[in-house]
Amino acid sequence: MSPLDRLERLLGRFALPHLGLYLVGAQVFVFLCTLVGLLRPDALDYAPALVLQAGEWWRMVTFLLVVPIPGGALGFVFTAFGWYLFYLMSEALEEHWGAFRFNLYLGLSWFLTVVCSFATPFNEVSNLFILGSVFLAFAFLHPDFEILLFFILPVKIKWLAIIAWALNGVQFVRGGLADRLQIGATVVTFLVFFGPEILRTRRQGRRLAARREEREQEAERPRHVCHVCGKNDRTHPQLDFRYCSKCAGDQCYCPEHIQNHSHVVGSDDARGG
């Protein structure tokens, strides 16, 4: 039984089903409150300094509800589409794992992000990497799922995931420490859940490659080799190779030596002679 299985047996009853739906609903509520002026745009933002200096500990949770709206006329449309995709992927992950493991996936990503953020207390923490980790997990489990890019072009999600990983890699290299820590927190979570499967797949791939190589080498080996001169059916496919019934063992000869060779004597024949 894996550590995740043991943890689920111990704490599984506390899991919250449909967590993705509740998170999307809370983000929509916060967005509407901000839109009508009930909340300041920065009311739920999180930086560790606000916790350490002002004691606003609740920001460590509420930053998950902040909704970054892209600029331009289509910003609201893309945000709504993003909510729909996040809900769809969250439900798919929960159906695959169960509620507890999906809760744990999001919770661990959030926990590691918050813990790492105290290394750079004056930097604001984003929820984009945490929410994006759901996309990466879904793409790993369902690589051939298609979405309509820009609502027109069908694209398999695995290609978008490769682009997302590449962008994370670029930001990890070129960004500051805060960005690296946030990316690292979500990558660690991804590896906790998918690392063992990736390792198993790589080992199986090596074994399959080794077996394939053995079969190819076996296919390359000649089936018939003359015991005298070494000619074989691969270098001389036109020759008719035969086996001598008087020789001990399974001795093969080319047409030139089938009637002209010294018979191979077995150990029993040698003792009898």
C-alpha cells in the first residue's frame, strides 16, 4: 500500500467533494463583489509581509479566490472559459482519483506555495501556478483530450501542456526567487502524485526497448552456419545448408563441406572408441 493510500484510509472521510466547483463559485462571487465595488481589487491579495506585520493571516487562503482578468474586450470571455475548463478538469481529476486525492493535490500545492513564500516575504503570491497545476495533471492523465483553441482550432491538450511546461521552465530560469519557489512548489506536488508512475513508465520503456533489441539481434543472427568454413544463410542465401546425421550434436554444413568434412565425435563416442 502506497503512502497516499494509507493517508486516504486515515483521512479520506474529511474530503470535500466537488472542490473545484466550490472554488470556481467562490471566484465568481469575489469577481462580482469586486465589480460592483463591495471589495477592493487588492482586498484578498497575499504577501507574507501582510501576515507577519499586520496579522492578516486569512490572506494565505483568500488569494486563491483572486481572479486575474486579461485585458481587452475578450477578457471576461476568456475568464469565463477558464472557469469552465478548470471546473471540467477538476471534476475529471476527482472522478479519476476520488475526492480525497484531488483535495490533497490542491491542498499540497497551496501549502507548499505558502510555506515557500515566506522566503520572499515582500513579494506578492499568485494563484496561477496552483490553478495551472490542475491543468498539467489533467493533461498528463488525458493527453489526447481536445479543446478548441480560440474557440476554433481543435488541439490536443498534451501540446498545450508541453508549451505550459516550457513557459514554466523559462520563467523559472529568468524569473526571480519568488517565481522559482512558486513554480517549484507546484512541480513538487506534481511529482509526488505522478513521479512513481513516470519512473515505472520509464523502466517499462527500457525493458521493452531491451526486448526489442534482443529480438532484432536474434533476427539478425544466421539460422544456418557451416561448421567448417563459417558460411551462413545470411551472407550466402543462395546456398542449401544441410545437417550431418553422423556428427554429434546439431552440425550444419554448406554444400561444399556436407560430403567433405571430418565427423564431429561426441564425448560418449570418444570414450567408446
